[in-house]
Amino acid sequence: MNWFTGILVYCMVWCVVFLTTLPFGVKRLENPPPGHEVGAPERPMLWRKVLATTLISAVIFTVIFFIIEQDWISFRPNA
């Protein structure tokens, strides 16, 4: 895996993990003020979710990198 493919794989893993962490810890406002969306979270804690996503993605990417580099899964045609 070259560096460009590694960056692309990491970005794809990061996006998937981020979308799965978004719903955790979300509480809606009971009586939102006028002009606010009813479904908007009270405290979305996005920076905490970005940090957790980055750490989880690094672990998942390390596993994927190891599997690809050990040729357990190969995307190259057999020569």
C-alpha cells in the first residue's frame, strides 16, 4: 500500500467511524426556544467525538494496513 492509498483508506475509515459515533450521548431539548430546530441536540460534543473517531480510526487502519501488507488479502492479480 503506497502513501496515497493509505491516506484514502484512513479517510474512508474515519468518515464511517465518525458517522457511527454521532448519535452517542445526544440529548434533545425538551422545550426548544422559538426558532430552534426541535431535533437539534442540546450539547453535540463534536470535539470529543472527533477525538474518539481519530483514535478508533487509527486502530482500525492499523489492522487493515497489517492485513494488506501481510498479503492475507491481496488486491493484485496473481502473477
